[in-house]
Amino acid sequence: RKEVEQDPGPFNVPEGATVAFNCTYSNSASQSFFWYRQDCRKEPKLLMSVYSSGNEDGRFTAQLNRASQYISLLIRDSKLSDSATYLCVVRSRGQNFVFGPGTRLSVLP
Amino acid sequence: EPEVTQTPSHQVTQMGQEVILRCVPISNHLYFYWYRQILGQKVEFLVSFYNNEISEKSEIFDDQFSVERPDGSNFTLKIRSTKLEDSAMYFCASTEENTDTQYFGPGTRLTVL
């Protein structure tokens, strides 16, 4: 089983839509969780860390379910500028960061 | 805003040649990382570096790879004898102590011919 798995995508949605991405991880000892976005041929940029209680940053909401080893990202009122690949990243204490394969989002006018 | 920088932005080399990729992490950061991303594939961890030594490395980071912090600012990745399959984007990242927030550099695109 792969360490971090994500929805295969791509997701093509109209502007204003709500879109949700899912991610699962295999290592139950994982302690830190993140969503990054990556634009084409650019570096990953941190979108948000994911906390046990869930957290929200504007139009973005992240949820963590430790029992199911599942992380989600919800984007509300999507904008054209949200078009990117969204990377789920997981880390166990003292261990390296493990990236998922990413889910590509295209927001269409 | 401080940022991680990398040079060169694009390196083209012949198979079998040595390459050195350079990174300048954010100045007060203590942990440094190298990742690679083959075109169309996921970001893969190569190595982490702390207190002037490797703290962790992946299976990809074999004897052909080495890292060094030759002075107080630069962090380099050397590939001794490049292979075609080393063609990829190489990203450097750094973090402060006691934080998980990684800051990535813009990457070096390595093309091995």
C-alpha cells in the first residue's frame, strides 16, 4: 500500500463550485499533516497545516480523521486562480515528509 | 519576505558527468532538505540535513549522491555520475527548529542527455 494516496483527478469544476479532495495515509504513527499547492513546473507552496480539530482559512477547510487515517481539503467558491495540483503531505515525528501524488484541479470560467 | 534560492534554474549535462546543485536556505533555518520530482510524478524525498550531517536519506539517495554545507549559507547536492533517469526537478527546502513548515526553493531543472 502506498504511504500517501490521493484522489486521482483531474477535477474540472466551474467557477464558484465547491470541490473536495481526499487523502489517505498508511502510517498510523503520522503526526503532522499538510496541504500544499503546486502550480505547473513550480515549487510546492504550503496551503495549510491540518489540525486534529479541523481548521479553516478563508475558503479552504481541512479535516483530519486519525481513526480512518484520512485527510480532506474543501475549497468553497472556487476561483480560476485555484487551478493547481493539490498535494497531501504527511510526516511522522522525526521522519521525513511524504508527499502524495497530488490531485489536479482546473477551475473553468 | 525571506526565501530559499536555488541555482542554476536549469542545468543540462551529459550522462556520466558530475553536477552540483546549489541552494541558499533561509538564514535562520536549521533543517535542510533535497527533493526531486520527475516530470509528471510525485515529489520524492532525497535527504535531510541538520547540524552539519545527514539526518535521514531515502533509497534514492545512493552513493552517487552527496550533500554538503560548505559555508554558512550554501547547501549543495552533488550527483557524481549522472544517469538519464536523474533528469528531474530538484527542490531544496528548509525549516526552522521545532516547526514542520517547509519553505521550498524554485527548483533546478536537471536534464541529462
